[in-house]
Amino acid sequence: MNVPVALRNALPLLALLLAPPALAATTERATTIDLAAEAGRPAANDLARATVFAEATGATPGEPGKRVNSLIADGLKMARSYGNVRVQSGATHTHPVYGKGNRIEGWRMRSDLTLESTDTAALSELLGKLQATLGVASLSMLPAAETRRKAETEATLDALAAFRERARVIADALGKSFRIRHLTVSSSGRPPVMPIMRSPAMAADAAPPMPMEAGESLVSTTVSGQIELLE
């Protein structure tokens, strides 16, 4: 017997519509509960990150460009002499300086360098030298990638255990067993960047090494989800 294609395609839908309502009723009667649990682990701030900058003003766009480019080139050369400090070029901006009557009176340019190192003593010394010609825009202490991953893994395991324990307490209080329907895991705990905006030293000599205190950051993991109570 040949069944028309349209009817054959509709058979699964017809079967669903004609199915006994017992399964749907069971799903509707299921009691679900949303809950969350959080855990945190300390992580050593073993990575220092700093942003230094050169800034100059001139009558034409080219004037500050020459000065800033020269200062940044000297800063790169000095930073590269520290093998355990990573250096990377940052943002560069040039914009007009307006005076009375909204007329352009000059041009200002700024260029940044980003420095990173797990050797805080070396970076502190380098920043002291760079401050003879460059300003320090920000300095932050944070866990290195591997340090953060380890703390995040431990916090995640703790949060998952806390979620299951909280679910068990709720189910036991209601005299039920449970199953986990879905979970969402998220992490936080990145330390804020500390703005400094320290201008270059007026004297030609380098400033003393910049003081740093590493400390710790709390890496937190939150597990949220839904459980279904079982009969």
C-alpha cells in the first residue's frame, strides 16, 4: 500500500497528538526548584601589570609625534633589556587642543606601553627608571594564568559540592529524592586596575623602584541550576 508523502510526514505528529496524556501529566506534576551555591579560593597575585605613557603637545600634529615616538622608542629599548619583563605597544591617540572660539590651538599625542612580569622586583626597578621620561598610568597585581586556573578549578569543585549538598538538604526536608536538570557555572574575581597617573620625574635621574605589595585575590565560582524532585 502506497502512503502519500504528505501523510507519511504527518504520521509522527499524529502519533504525538494521539499519545496517552500520562507522560505529559507526569511532567506537569514535576516539582522543580532553582538554587545556587558559591565558593571561593584565594589566589596569589604573582603577576604585575603596568601601563606607562608618553605625552606631548605641539603646534602641529607632527611636533608631538616626534617627541612621543622618541620617548616610546627609548622606553621599549630599556624594557627589552629586562628579559623577564614582557612589553607590548598600547594605544596611541592624537587629538586637537581647542582654545577660545573653539579654535584649534595645538595638538596633543599620547602613546602607551604595557609591561607584565612575574618578577615584581624587576618590574619595580624598571618602572623607577622609566619614570625619568614616561608617566605611569596604572599598576595592578593579579594572579598569573596558571595560578588563576588552579584556584578556579578548586573553587568550581567546592561550588559543585555545595550545590549538591544544598539540593540534598532541600529534597530531604521534603521527603523526596532529586535529580539535577541543568547547571550553569560562572567565575569571577579579577582584581580592578589601580589608576596612578604619575607624571614623568622632573629630574633626569631615575626614580626609586616603585613599591609593590602582591597580596591575594579571591577567585569565586557560582553554580546555579535547577533540580527536580522525584516521587
